[in-house]
Amino acid sequence: MPRVSFTPHLLRHIEAEPGEFVGGTVRAVLDAVFAEYPEMRSYVVDEQSVLRKHVNIFVDGDPINDRTGQSDPVGASAEVYIMQALSGG
């Protein structure tokens, strides 16, 4: 199963543990994460399930391409990293 980790900034707002979540696409992995941590959904995606502007997701070190549908493939042994970027100066 893909292993999912979260940026420390995101974990300051939501109690979640890195772990393995079932899914063959980013969307399927996110659905599994949200099933376990429903409060994370509003931080990661908007009301239309589009990735929020200041959230990035990496699969095996590469940023995903499909921010709208999250259809990027995720291998069974992939490392998925959900990052909430900080803005400001």
C-alpha cells in the first residue's frame, strides 16, 4: 500500500499519523486518508474536491500533474507526501 506522510505545518492543525492507505490514484489515496481523518479534507481540497492553491502533493518525489481530478497513478509501494505550503513574507 502507498505510504502517506504529511507536512509538519498541516499536522499542527490536524491530528494525523503517517501511514499506509489503499489507492491506485492520488484521488483514491486521498479518499482513504479523508475516511480516517475527515477533518483533513477542508485543508487539502475545496468544495469541488480540487486541490487547494497552497497544497502540493508529491508521489515518489514528483509533484502531481492533475490538481483537479487527482488522477495521477500511485504505485503499491509509492511514497505520497501531502504538503500545505506557507505563503507570506
